[in-house]
Amino acid sequence: MKLCSPLTVGGFKISDVVFSGLKLMLDSKSRSLLAAIFLRTRKALEGRPSGPMKARIPCGGMDFVELREYEPGDEVRHIDWKSSSRSGKVLVKKFMHDQEISIRIFACTSESMHYSTTGSTKLEVVAELATALGWIAINSGNRFSMFKFDKTVERIMSHANSAKKVQAIGASLLKDKPLLKTSNNFLWKALAEKQTPRSMVFVLSDFYEPIDPVLFGACANRHDLHLLRILDPREISLPDSPDIHCKNPWNPDSILVKSSDKNFRNQYLQLFAEHENKVIGLCKSNGAGFLRISTSEPYLSSLISYFNQTFKGY
């Protein structure tokens, strides 16, 4: 049994999906909640000192914060020799400086993202999440760049910092016809290249494709990386219901899913857990963030909680 994202369930075809009722324009209450998020990064990144509000990031400025133990790559000039001699450990001074963060948002638009058994497809929720991230970026006084990817990476916005650009994110993600299959390894490879500016990176996808651990590690080492996994509830657990037919987009034959069989459902749950644990393990071992969001649940509270917990202490 191979774990994949079905695109046809119980006669429901992806071609029947209509993008209706999508709230691409966040209401004032939602925007006020997002405005309370103070964007900050967990590592030193490149940026430009512009914008009314700056995110505070570690760098060699004049605002001393604390002492910490020396790590490979720290500049010798930041070593506090007196404190080091007293403690018996090599300590360096940590500084904070107001500087704009380079923010990049990558949204997967492959056909698996069009799957839905709820009111919204995964791609529609991705569009809303990307819009929310855009608001967070400009509220923090930063610019953001927006990309979509399937078999290639396409930049759709560059260094945006206006509400007009944020409001255009959803339409730019939903307008094109989806491709059948995608691969994410070329995305990690592109992000790991030296010519790509160090950034705070958000990748929005269902992450069913295997992730190359070497490429992912190089990417996470270069950027402050965050994976947001968007799933339909029927991908998280199978219903205890009569058997259903699922159709894989890469195979014309339909597959009978024995959802009425408890052992089958347990096997699916095990495969799902194994796959997601691999993704989470990659994130933890490389210092990347991970958040799973279901299309059947409000995403705003989960996103705010993620920011508050992830950046606590930075």
C-alpha cells in the first residue's frame, strides 16, 4: 500500500472544483490579529534597513543583548575576553539590530493541492495562508517575494510591501491550470544555492513527495525555513464508512479503498504517521519549523500559535 493523495473520491472529480466562497480578502479582525505578530528570525540573515517597523535579528550592531558560548563561525572580535576568563568558557557578545528581513513564500500548485472533501481545496487554504503571511510581513515593516512551484519555480511577486500586492496573492495562485505531478527537490536545490539571498522561507505544500535530506539540510542551514503542511481531513484519517473508489492522477485505474476494514484504516494511519514523522524529523534535525493545517479547521489560530511558540525567546 502506497500513501498518496487521492484526487477522486466517491465520484468527486477535481475538474468539478469551483473556486467559490474563498475569502482572499482577510477581514479587519483577522488583520488586527496578524498585526500583533512581531516577525523575527532565528538566525542572522541578509536584509535591507528600510520600512517603518523592523524585525530584530542577530547581527553585529551596537545593541548588546547577552553573552553566549562561542560557536564555530562566530567572529573573534565579538569574544568577551574578560567574561571568558572568569567563566572558563569562551563567550561571545550577542547583538541585535533593526534590519529588514528577506521573506520568501513558496506555494505548491500541483494537482494534488486541488483535492477537497470539505468546503475548501488545499490550494484555496494555501492561498489564504500565503495572504496571511503577506500581511504579517508588511505589518512588520518587511518586504516579501511570492513564488509558486510545481515542476518549476515561478516568481509571481518580488519585494512586495503593499496591501494591494497582498490582496492579489490568492488570484495569482489560483488562476492557472494545475500540472499532474511535481517534485520538490529542485526547490530545495535552488534555495541551497549561494546566489540565493539568505531569507526567512515559508514553503506551503502537502509534502507527499520524498524530500532529499542532503538538499533539505543545505537549505535549512542557509535559511530560516518553515514548512506548512496543508491536508484534507480525509488524508489524515480514513472514514469508517462503506468502501470508496479513489483515483490516482498518475494512473487511470481506480483503487478500491476498504475504508470499512478497520485493519486497512489502521494500516493507512501507520503509513501516514511514518511519512509525516520523516518530514518532522528532517525539520527537527535541521532546525526548520513545521506546522500541519487541516482544511476543515480555522487556520488563523494555529498560525498565530505557531509564530508565538516558534519564535519565543528570539
